[in-house]
Amino acid sequence: MITITIQDFQKLQMRVGEVIAASRVPGADKLLQLTLDFGDEARTAVAGIALCYKPEQLIGKRLIAVTNLQPAIIRGIRSDAMILASGDEHALSLVVTDPDRPAAKGALVR
């Protein structure tokens, strides 16, 4: 296990975003393309959760995402956020992380 300092952890910006669009990534079994509304902006996230969720299951769901990672190009799609999920390393039983009560779009996670 790698440990980080509290100062490193504090650099992460985690926010609540509402899924406003979701689709499968063509040619990829495990990937979904999500559009998340953070209140002040929308961002795209490519997530390896397609074995556990159908796109339509995620519409309207509020998820927690890291929003200050360097963007990545995944299968030709720019991913500007990374959603948080838990589960096994093979993406067979992933569970997305969502607030247990209604949280405002864009709310910071602390």
C-alpha cells in the first residue's frame, strides 16, 4: 500500500455530479461514457462500470467524482472527471459511490 500525506489528499477536488447522459463506448465491453452536471458546468467521465450498470440506470443519479485530475483520452473520448466506485479489481462487482442523502450538484466532498 502507498501512503500519502494529508496535504496530498487535500489537493483532490471531489464533487457531486448528476448523470445527465450515459452511453456505452463503442467497441469497449467495460466502458460507459457519462455526462455529469456539476451545477456550474458539465463534464465527461469514461468509467469502467458497463458490466455492472446499464446506461439508463445511471440517468438522474448523483455520483461523487474527482474533478481536478488531468484529463485523459480513453478510446478517443476526453474524460474530465473520475467517478468513485468500489468493488473488485476486475470490474465485475463495482458499486458507484453516491451520497446517502440528497446533495446539491457541485457540492464539495470533504
